[in-house]
Amino acid sequence: MIVLTRLNGHAFALNPDLIERAESTPDTVITLVDGKKFVVSESTYEVVTLVADFRSSIIARAQVLETEMQYEQSQGPDDRGPQRGRVVPLPIREA
């Protein structure tokens, strides 16, 4: 989730996967895939940066989990109960 601010100053969290477009008119208008619109105080550039940072954090976390799993598996079985599933890093697609 990314946190944005409505023009009245109230913050809200938005799932960036639902964003269809962000445009400056001159206020920044976020249009979701279902047609719902939000007017926010952040610039279009800031929204794009927030989405990119959010997605980067997911990939980074997946890589950390993969490293932790590899370490746990190299240590052999233990008495901590069932092991978590394997984490597969997401491929990065070039535009």
C-alpha cells in the first residue's frame, strides 16, 4: 500500500496495483481501474516514485526471504516445527 493525502489533509492508503493512471490537471488525479478517482496533494512524480518504491520493497523483501530460506536449509532440520514454503524472486520485466 502507498499512503497519499487528500486535498483536505486526510491521509489514506491505496493499493497501487489498482491505479490505472495519474494525471496533473493541475491537481493530481488518481484514476483506478474501476473508474474511481481520488484528488491528492502529492504530485504525479511523487505518486510514481511511491509506486516504484513500493514495488522495489516487495522484490527486496522476497530476496531477503530467499536468503533466509537458503540459510535455514543449509543448517539442516531443527525442532522449530514446520518450515515455510520456498520464496521465488519475481522476474524483472524490461519495458
